[in-house]
Amino acid sequence: MAVRPEGTPVWADAMFKDVEVAKTFYGDVLGWTFGESSSEFGNYTQAYKGGKAVAAVVPPMPGQDGEGQSTWCLYFASADVAATAEKIRAAGGTVLMEPMQVGDFGSMCIAQEPSGAVFGLWQAGQHEGFELEGESGSYAWAEVFTREPAKTDPFFTDVFGYGSKKMKDEHVDYRVFDLGGAQPVLGRMLMTAEDFPPEIPSYIQLYFAVDNCDKAVEAAQRLGGKKLFGPMDSPFGRFAAILDPQGATFAVIDLKTTVGEMPEME
């Protein structure tokens, strides 16, 4: 697999207090199967769709059992996590977990952009990242939800060298980041007071592709998840936001079911 350009979304994982519950939930909703947990690396367990790695789940580290709720973390490709960590600091972000090597798999770092959304960096070694994207059960898209786009937008362009375009819509403050004018790699949505209570912090929402959005939502609800938004039709696909039984939010999208014209960007 070719090395992904700096700033490309490359991997996703989440920490769950009950990994078995998570495996049952995502196995049913997204059709994932799971490999053996790696005790050497904190029982990190990869998820697969059709035999290809799509994400991972992991239990809390010792002493963290009662801290926080489950959250999906998106990792961006970096050729040198230490150098990118310095760019993050220079751009006003915070490094939450210093760069560290993960065996022969690669090196990682956890950081926070200025408005509070947490994300990761991944410098590939043996583990290069997603083996499947944009197909049912795999990563499809991600958006940064923030109340402070004036801080968030320049941060991502400074750190990863993104280009960006804003959606031509007076009712929605939405921006898309790209790598050198190529395929968009990340969206940014303004969190409004009407839609987001103040206690909800900035976050990055992951979208996983599904064959049928409505059936995925039904499966999630049957297993104790909650529908937060949708299903809704759009020019990008039919999508919905879901809260899983352990508090992690994510979205599902049927990329084949599109309605309406693509919005203009400027």
C-alpha cells in the first residue's frame, strides 16, 4: 500500500469499558468481525470487514476504568509524529499524549485542536492504516464539530497544509479541507447553540459506510444505541448519527442513496 499523504485520515479506534458489548454492537450494526486481542498492547483488538482491517477497540488502561466515556478517535497520517506534534503546538493545539512507538506497527500521538476536538497522529510502520474505505462497514468520512471555526480552520491548514473551501449556504457554516486540491479529506461544521447544548464539547464525528442507513439505525436501537439525528437524505448519501450503548457517537451513511444537487463551494 502506498504511503498516505500527510493529513490523510488513516485509522480509527475507541476505548470501551466493556469490549465484548462493543464487539456485539458494532458486529451487528456494521458487520464487523474481530481479531485476537493483543495483550502486549493493552488488549488492542482490530475490527475487520471482509477480512480487511477497518478500526479497532480497546479496554481502558489499568487505573482508567472510571474515567470519561467512550469516544471514537480519528488518526491522521504523519511522516514524522514528533515533527507534526511541534506543528500542533505552534498552531495553538495541545499534545495530550507525547509521540510514542507502538512496537513495529508504527508511532502515534494524541492531540487536541484549539477548540477542544481530540484526534490522533499515526506514522505507519507495519500497520499502514485502513485496509478498506468507502465500502459497507468501513470508514467513509469525518467532520470536526466546533463552536470556534476561527480557531479550528487555520489550525488544520497550518498543521497539515490543507486547502479549504466553504459551502455556499447562508444557513450552514460548513467547510471542507483537501490535500492540494485533490479529493476532500475532512469536513468542519459549526456547532450552533440551538442544536448543541453547551456541555457538549468539540469533537470529530466519524462516518462509517453502510448498505442501508435505516436498517443500521434499527440495529443500533435494538442493541441499546440511540438515534441522535436522521436518517436524512443528502447529495452525499442518506445518513444518521448514533450514540452507542457506551456513549460513543458516530454516524452511518449509505453513499449510494443520494438526493439533491451537490452544493457549490467557494
